[in-house]
Amino acid sequence: MEMTLRWYGSKHDSVTLEQIRQIPGVTGVITTLYDSMPGEAWSEEDIAAMIAEVEAAGLHVSGIESVNIHDAIKIGLPERETYIDNYITTLERLGKAGIHMVCYNFMPVFDWTRTELARRRPDGSTVLAYTQEAVDAIKPEEMFASIGKDTNGFVMPGWEPERMARVKELFAMYRDVDDEKLFANLKYFLERIMPVCDKYDINMAIHPDDPAWSVFGLPRIIINKKNILRMMEMVDNPHNGVTFCSGSYGTNLENDLPDMIRSLKGRIHFAHVRNLKFNSPTDFEEAAHLSSDGTFDMYEIMKALYEIGFDGPIRPDHGRMIWGEVAMPGYGLYDRALGAAYLNGLWEAIVKSEERK
Ligand code: DNO
């Protein structure tokens, strides 16, 4: 595996490449063209500039998170053809530039959903949190306003104000899309892009829906072992793979994370590893990465990744806001750096204990 950190680009991120370079064991970044709109073809110049900037700092681009999917593709509108063509162009240009992993998601309307961006924990840190009660109590169009004040001035991925301004319209567009339709539209999209992925050896890594259940009545399909295996089988190509995100699948306590990892051998192309602390099955907060701070056994998660021979990029995921840092919620430097060091420590211990058996 390769330890990486997500980075939004110098225009958008409070964390610098120089800082990332100093986290022990982090050799790559996962980045994106954050200003690009879903459906646009990325230009060769922009891709080259992104890579050059990262490489000048002594790091490399280990993959893209995300190349976002236009709603027309998820809904299955006739215009999807143009947007899929543009997506293929982007993949082709990324492949030619030497990038071989692309993370994306297929969530309708909202990307990840949290009801609080700064819940205070007993140690004084603040974290992202979710309660089903809070979601049930508001209308989708009020969601952005209710959390928007806590973004610390950053644009949150998937929660761009222009997008949130259209929430009602987006809901109307998804009116006739149920789980089966969403699966069919995902299959159509994947079948169209697999040839370019085969040609340039690009691993597509779908991110799970977060939380792993339907919110506001929208269909959500990438939520559990059964559905993800269905997706792997429906387009049975090794380039059709997943981002294994422990914090997203883990929102549903019925998901056995190590077992899911083992069942996805060969198809996990990217890993987001973080912990959650549950106060009840419908109230969780994003704890520190350490097993003892949350609900998951992080050792077992890392061990399962080791056992399936996972060799892709991995990254610590949302961190707590600590030590007075002001950053995009979940994406500060300090706690993610602690997370990277901890995950590297677990990995070293697993590798050595297996090798010395
Ligand atoms: C949240 C992230 C997601 C993820 C996308 C992938 O912090 O994990 O926004 O990047 O769902 O497309």
C-alpha cells in the first residue's frame, strides 16, 4: 500500500504540499481539479499543471478524488451520452498523464451527509457527526443552511453552494429513479467507460454512499456487501473496483468491515481508513483513528487489507479539528497526520509479525 493524503489544491486547501511532504511515510497525494464541474472534460494543460505542482514538492499524484459524475448520467437522461463522452476524454487524458486510479461516487443529489460539522468531544476537539433524528427533522433544502455556518469558510466537496441552491430541482429530477434504475444507470456508465480504463489501466474506485442508507428518500445503492458484490459482478472487469471507506460502510453497524474487505479481494483500488464512535445506531461522530477512541477495530481492518494483498493508495480520512487549527471540516493537517502515522504503525506491525512468523 502507499500512504497518501487528500489535497484540494493550493487555491482551496489550508494544508500545503510542503507540510504533507513532512508527514512520515506519506509519499503521494490524492487530488482533483476542484474547480471543474461534473460533466466537463478536463484539459491536458490543467492535468499537467496539477501533476507538475505536486511533483515539484517531492510528492506524486497517487490518484484522483474525484472525477464527479453528472446527474444526467445517474438519472439516465438522453444528455448522458455527451457527459459520458466527456468523462471518457478526462480518463484518457489522465491515463496518458500516468494517473491510474479514479475515485467517484454515484450518490444522488447529496454526496456524504453529516448533520454537524463541529460537534465538541470531551477532549475539546471538534468532529463531524450525524444523527438520523436531525435529518428526519428537516427538509433537504434546509440541510445546507443548517450546516453551512460551520464550514470555516471552505467549500465542502459535494456541498458546493451552487449545487445546494438547486436541491429542490435535483430532487424533482430524481423522482422516478429507484435503486434498480440507479443500478442500471451505473452499469450503463461503467460499460461505456471500461474500454478506456482497459486501454490506460485506470482503476475506477466507487466510493460508498455515506451514510450507508437512503437519506431523504433518495435511492442509495453502494451501501453493503450484497450490493457491492452485485456491482462487481454486473460489470465483471478488474478495473471496476471500489474505494473501501471504513467510515462510510461502517455507518451501518451490520456491515462487517473486515469480511467485506476480504470479499472484495482484487477489487479494492483505494482505501479510506477511519474510525467512528457510535452513541446509538443512528448517532455517530468521527473519532480519532485509534481503535480505542471509537467503535471499530482498526487493526482488524488493516489486517484484512494486508491479507488480500492490497497494494493501492490508502489515506487517513476525516480528522478531528485539534490544536486550534482552522481548516475544511474533516480535512485539517494535524489529526490526519496523526491518522497516517497510526495507520503506518499498524501496517508495519502487521507486515513484520506476518513475515517473522
Ligand atoms: C468525503 C469524501 C467524499 C468522497 C466522494 C468520492 O469527505 O469521502 O466526498 O470524496 O464521495 O466521490
